Amino acid sequence: MPEKRATEPDFDLAAWRRRIPVLERAVPMNACSQGPLTDRAGEAMESFMESWRRRSMDWERWLGEVEEARRLFAGLVGAEPGEVALASSVSAAANSVASALDFGGRRRTVAVTEAEFPSVAHVWLARRRDGARVEWIPATEEGIRPRAYERVVDRETLIVSACHAHYETGFTQDLAAVAERVHDAGALLFVDAYQSAGTRPIDVKETGVDFLAAGCQKFLMGTSGIAFLYVAPRLVDRLEPRDTGWFGRRDPFAFDAETLDWAPDASRFEIGTPPVPSAYVARAGMEVIDEVGTEAVRDWTRRLGRRLQEGGRDRGLEPVGPGDPARRNPTVAFRCPEGTEAAEVGQRLRDAGVIAAPRGRVVRLTPHFYSSREDVDRSLDALAGAMAP
């Protein structure tokens, strides 16, 4: 058994691979950008289409799918369903949080890490019009040093925006340690977990984060158009988002245009009609992750990540980011040679049957639970050829 565990995952890899159609003709190594379609997700979308086709409107069933997606996400991050709001994207979730904050007092600094995805950082920059002062927490390809937080976060900091995993090099942060430093200064912590949700166990209660947002398009095996926002229960009654809509009300179906009340739970951060088709697919995708298990995903992708790093060096490639797989998400980024465009390398890889995720000066290869050792080796061979002069 120990020898088997060293080379194979703790689940039936071949069975899961048969349920992902693209694996018949390509090697998807782009889970950090878009997860592949599973048969279950396809069936879920067809189920919605059939409901729409036959019944025209089936809100009771549709909202049931929305609530099931909410429940599954809550379970994946250690929350209760009432502590999770739906959004159309992580950007929208961040905007909802930002709109609920008061930047008019002494605490008006937003400390943003240099590792944030631009869309999230832009949300905070836009709040400068409301009085926010944005300060940057330095980051490197390897990660963010604890002292970087200590030097920036102080008694004038209102909220800190910190990714769990970096979208480019994949480095991860210890959320509990970050939350402790942030809370010691009396500030709040917003976490973008888009690049980590579905790749490892996450427990918002143990880590103590105040807000955590993630979408389903990447490692949660869903599609765009839907995201989730965890809000710590102790904060709910204190916050009233200015970015709001009818689903943020105590009873949306009261249709009372003259009353601006607030839902008693995290759903007060919701805005308009929920994205029903995306919820169907999100529910299906998260069911897959739930069945495989985030611990199993973490263990297998760490082994594949180590193979990517070592195999890349053996082929003369330059991995970027932490060398320890335990300090990164499944992504392994490789630096492009001087004068070589990442997008061009990405197209060469696609021509070779490997779907990668170019970003900036790097090409990201990102395995997931469905990836095999053969996928890794084929991807590295193709990447070495695509980067050759």
C-alpha cells in the first residue's frame, strides 16, 4: 500500500478521467484559469435547459439548485449556508464588501497585497473616491513575508485584502497567521480564495478570516457567472452594503420598493436575481470535488506539482515560485525565455494538444485531481519544445 500511495491517488483516477470528455483529445493543464467540463456538469446544464424548455419558468426548482450550490460551497469552506452569499463574480463580492465599509473615519486604510488579482485590487482603488487610502503589502514570486504585513497594517487600517493563493506563481499563505496579524491591529481581512478553493481543505472558522470569496470557474469544476462570499456572523448586523438589490432584502418576494431592510444573514450581501444556469453547473462541479475530497485533491496535486518542478528542471525549464509543494497551490509557473511571449508559447502548446494558461512572463501548468503523471510528462515535453529557440 505505501508504494501504491507514492505513485497513485487515493481515488479511482481512471474512472474520473472517463467522465471528462476533453481528456480524450487533449491534456488540460489550465485549472487555474478554467476547469474542464465533466459529464455531471453537462448533465446539470441540460437539466436546466430541459426545465426551461418544458416549464418556461420553474422558480421553486431553480432556487432549490441555488440553495444546494450555496450549501455545498459552505461545506467546502467550513461555514454554514446562512454565512454564505451568492455573487456573480469575486469582483462583485469584493465590491459588496467594500460598499458596506465606512472610509470616513480614522481607520480608512485598505492594505492590499501586491499579489492580488487586478480585478480585486481595482475594487479597493476605486474606493479612494469614498476616502479610502490604499497601501501596498510587498510580495515576491516566493510569497509574502510576515513582516510585510507588520510594516503596513496598523491602527489606521480598516481592511486587508489578501489572496490565499497567488494567481501567477501559485504561492499560498497561512490564512490563520495572516488573520492573527490583521486582527491584532484591529483590522478586517478579506480573502480571495479563487486559486485555492477545491484544491485543499479550507476552514473559515479555524483560520478566523472575516470575508472569503471564491468562484466556481477554476478548481471547483464549474463555470463563470457565479461566486460565493463567506461573511463572519459577528459582522453581519454591523454591515449594510450600498451595492444592493432585491435579493439582499429580508423577504425579496415581498416586492416592497419603499422599504430598504436587510436579510438577517450573509444574503444581505446579495444583489439581483441569482445566476440560475451557473448555479446548476456549480452544484454539479462542487459535488465532484466533495466526492473526491479536498484532502485527496491536495495530496495528489502536490505529488504532480513536485513532478512538474523536477521534470521541468530536468528539461532545462525554469520553475517560478516556492520549491516546496506544500507552500503552493497546484500551479507550477515556468518563466519564458527573454524575447519569448507567453501567449505565443501557449498557442504552441495548444497546437501540441496541451492546454496551458499563459500569464505575463510565465506559462502556468496546473494539474488537478483528474491529471495523470503521463499528462505531466507530456505537458513538460511540449513546453520544452514550445520554448526552444
